[in-house]
Amino acid sequence: MDAEIDLKGILGIVRRQMWLILSTIATILVVTIIFTYSLTPKYTATSLILVDTSQKNVLDATNALANPSADNARVESEVGILKSNRILLDVVRDNNLVTDDEFGLKVSMKDRVLSWLRVPLPPAPTPDEAVAMVLDKFKNAVTVSRSGLTYLINVSAVSVDPAKAAKLANSVSDTYIEAQIGAKVASTLAARNAIQNRVPSASAAIVENEKRFDSYINENIDRLEQSNSIGLKALRSELDKINAQRTAEATRIDTVQRSLQTQDFASLVNELGSDALKQLQDQRETLATQMSQVAEGTTEAINLKAELAKLDERLTATASNEVSGLQQSLGSYQERANDVRQQIRTTVLQGDLPPEVLTEFLGLQQSAESARAQYQNLLKRVQDLDAQSTLQLPDSRVASAAMVPNSPSFPNKTLIISLSLLVAIGLGLGLAILREYFIGGFVDENQIETVLKLPLSAIAPRQSSSDEHNKLATPTSSLSDLMVTAPLSLFAESVRRLRLTLDQQERKRPQAARGESDDGQIIMVSSALPNEGKSTMALSLARAYALTGKRTLLIDCDLRKPSINRHLNLEPNHDFIDYLRQDRNTATLTSLIMRDPMTNLTVLLGGRRSDIATDELVMSEKMGRILASARKHFDYIVLDTPPIEPVVDGLYLARHADMIVFVIKWASTPQSSAKHSVNALKENRNPHAGIVTLLNQQDRAKMSGNYSYSGYYSE
């Protein structure tokens, strides 16, 4: 049941604040649509990269798979590399984005204004600073993300130009692939260079082992031959001969290379003895002789000099070929020497050697073979790495190149407008609740009880001359006249309901707070702000008591702006304010009291408006004596007091009241003002005085509950 009541309350709020909700939604939607369609559309193009975690080697058909547990970290690492400044900076430079209209540096509106105002501008950025600024802007346009837990990486680029977006996305992917290949080539070459640096030491080790072997043979040739090593001396002589020839050939090659470096072609011809070189040298000498006979700077001298240069190039090339041939022959000497050494080893091992000699010989042989094997391995590894550096494959590939997008990715008009609609509805409902319960006026009983923590005694309708049940004598008649002219009207019924509530509250008061049984009850009628109908309700309530035969007195205590006389169309002979000021020219209190023409209600009118502060008057002893005397002679004394917010008079009068009627104008009295006024009344009232509220001037069409059926009994 509570949920049903809450639902009805929410629907009631929506119905009452519909204009606020709709205006909020319309305003937000219009602003959102204008803003959305004013945004510059941007396009997003995405390329797809597949990361292969296996180790690829073109020279090795058996590719080793990577550790599966490390694959996830490997893919995440590649994502980080794709986002790195190195890749994006290469893209910026390759695509010349520094001068690009979208990503490049432009004169800002701020700089233009400062220039127009002749304010000195900051210094222009340096080239490196300009590139860094463009790089930061480009970073915001590039998004790199892994697709779930797969090996796929999405590379997206955003631009106002769809073709440029696709170009930049593909450029990032291609630059990343090229950088990956470059890194692998650089790593391979670095390994090749490291191994290459060890080749000379390995070669020197071979030479050292060969020298030790040859020395051992020379030193032990006689002892080795005695062990039935037949022909060992002949082999040793042949080895010495080959080594001598190799040494001579090496010396000759060194001499030729020095002559080649210094372009000593005469020495080259003498050393090499080549007929081709001799012919070229003869031609060179002939040209040199001709040049010596021609004057410098002439055309013929220039031509001869050019021919001589060409001839020198031919001599150099021919000599280089000859040197290459000599180096090959030097290698053949090394092979022959190795063959002879192998024959010597075989011959020695076939003999009958003592154990200590055999052990020493085998040690030399093993050392030489190890040095030679290491050298061969290093040469092979260098060759493999040279070949591998030219045959590197990337570990990643572009699985799908970015295509030119057909529709913009930003702004997503449908999404933005949909979200703004939801926000607008939420904001509209929030504002409606805020206005209903905190800012706007009161419109129902639940609001009053929730905000003010006070019971609602009655709801009075708004009455106009066009109402069907309006029985006012003239358009200027007071609405309180309906208590007499239309006792069955909805307005009269609401006043009687207020009277009933006051009677109920009076019975609930402690016996000690009621005073003597024959003392009258003082009822104070007030409101938070002016023009909320408190004077009308005070007169109507007083008439309601008078019509029941109760001795009732109505006192117009709104000395700042008295109005009861206008409601009764009466003019007092004297002013109440003058009496309170103890003016000697004023009449007695009896002369201020008048009779209501329509009932037996006694009225103490205020008279003219006061132009002085009246708080001292209402809190005076004289005012207290008047109220005390009224309690003795009347059953009910109704006080029409000023509004609480503008003046303090009502707070002083609250001390004398037994009951306080707080009038609230329907959908008009601000909740903050009403709450502040009620708190002030609670602080200044008689501790035993009760406070009830009256919701005044509600639209008849919006009245519900018991009030909606009152018209049935008035017919």
C-alpha cells in the first residue's frame, strides 16, 4: 500500500511539474542538437596487425616455438612498442605532419588577439619543440589496443579527412613492421660483428699451433724416424719448402698491395710480370709524355688527363685482379701445407712411439684440430649471420590494412542525443522534485508534512467571480462573506474543517495549559509572506466561530498594513495604533470595537497604515492587558498578524497565542520561506501552543479527496 501511495505521489509530482520537466528536456535537447551538429566530424580508420610469437629463421626450416606462457607478455610488449615515441615520430616525419593543416602548428586565436593588441608574443618554438608539440597532438589521434587475449593488435587513427585517417593508420603499421625488421637486422649484424672480432684470434691460434707442431717435428725428427716412421724427413723437407714458398708469396703480395696503394705502377709491373699490366704501363708512359708536351688548361691537356685517369683505373683494376689471384694461390699453399702435416701425423702415428712421445704428439694434434675447428665454426657462423641479416622476416604482419571510412566516428549523433535525452529526463525529474520539495510552493498534504513537520488542517479553494458556486454580493466583496452567503460552498466547508482541527488540537492540549475554564482561546493567523490570504482566513475563521454562537473577537494586529476594515467595508472612528501609543487624544478601547454587519462577530479594527515600527507596540504591557481582558469576555480571540518574513510583530504576538494557523498559498509560498517562518514561530510561541497549517487558494480542478465531493452537498 505504501508503494502504491509513493507511486501516486511520484505521478502527482510529474503531473504538477510537467511544464518544468518538458521545458528542461526541450532545452537540453535543443542545446545538444545544436552543439552536436556544430562539431567537426572526425573519421577513424583501423588496421589490424597479427603478432607471430614463433622464432623465424629462413636458413632454418625448423622454427622453434616460443614459450606459450610468455606469449601474452610478448603481445603486450608489441603494443607498447607501437605506442612508443620512436614509431610515432617516424610517422610524423615520413608524413610531414609538422606542416599539416590538422596536426601541424598553427597560429592560435589567443596569439592573434595578442598580436592585434600589440602585446609581445612568446618566442616561436624551436624545430625540436615543434616536432614534440606535433607528436603530442598526433598521439591523441592514435589508439593502439590489443583485441582481447588474441594475437591481434588494432591500430586506429582519427582525422577530419577519412583518406588521411586510413593513410596514417597504415603508416603506423608499416613503420612498426619496418622498425621490427630493422631491429632484427641490427641485432644480427651486431652478433656478426662480435663473432667477426674473434676470427683473427682464432686464426692466430691456428698459426701458433702449426708452429708448435712444426717445431716439435724439427726437434724430434731423428727420434721419430727411429720409431719406424719411414719418409718422415722427406715430408718435413716438403713442408719446409711449402712454408718457404708461402712466406715468399705472402711477402710478394704485401709488396704488391703497398705499390697498389701508392699507385706505383712500375713496381707493380716488375713484381707481377703481367703482359697486360706492361701494355697498360707503356700506354700510360706514352700519355704522360704527351701531356708534358701540351700546355696546361688546353682542351687537349684536359682530354689527355681524362684518358690518363681512365688508364689508371684500368691499371688499378687489373692489378687488383692479379692480387686476388695471388691471394688464392696463397690459400693453395696453406692447403698443401695442411695436407703434408696430415701425412706427417699419419706417418708418425703408424710408427712405434714411446708412450710419453705419443701422448705429447697427440696433445699437439688435438690442440691444432680444436683451433682449426673453432676457426671453421666462427667463419661458418659469420657467413650464416651475413646471410641471415639479408633474409630477416618480421615477427608481425599486417593482417588487414586500414580502409577509408565511409561514415564519421565522431560525433555519434544518435548516441549523444539518446544520452542527452536520458540526462534531460533525469535532470527534469530532479528539478521537479527539487522544486516540489525544496524550492517551489506547496501543492499537497504530503509536502507540508514532509517539509514543515506540521499537520495540514484544511485546503481552501481559489475563488473567482466566474465560479459556479460564487455567491458574493459584489465583485469587491470579501471572500469571507461566503461563510454567510454560501455556507455550503467548498470554501466555507474548508474553513469549518480548519475550525474542527483547531478544536481537536485544543482538546489534545494538557489541562494545565488550558488555564481557567471560562478563559477564551487566542488563535493567531499568520503566513510567511504578504498576499497569501491570511486576513481573509482570519475573518472567515472568526465568522465561523461567531456563527456557532460563540463569543468571538477579531483583532487586526497587522498594524503596518491593516486590512480587516476593507473586508468589512467599515471605517473605525479611531486608530488602534494610536491607542497603543497611549495618545491622549484617542478614545477608549470601547470606541475602537465594532460589530460585523453580517454576524455577531466583534471586531477591533486597525485603522490607518502605520509609518513607524510597531514591534514595540505589540509587545507592550498594554497589548498584554488587552488580550488578557479579551480572554475574560470572549470564547475565541482571533488575531490577524503580519507575515513572519517581512516584520517581527507576529513573533511577539505568538507568545500570547494558544493555537497558530499558518496560511500557505498553494504553489506559491516558497518552501524555504515557509520553513524559516515555522521555525521562527516554534522558537517564539507559547510552549504549549499548537501550530496547524492551511493550504490556501488551490485550483478547484486539482482538489481531491473529501474536498472534491463538497460540491455535491451544496446543490
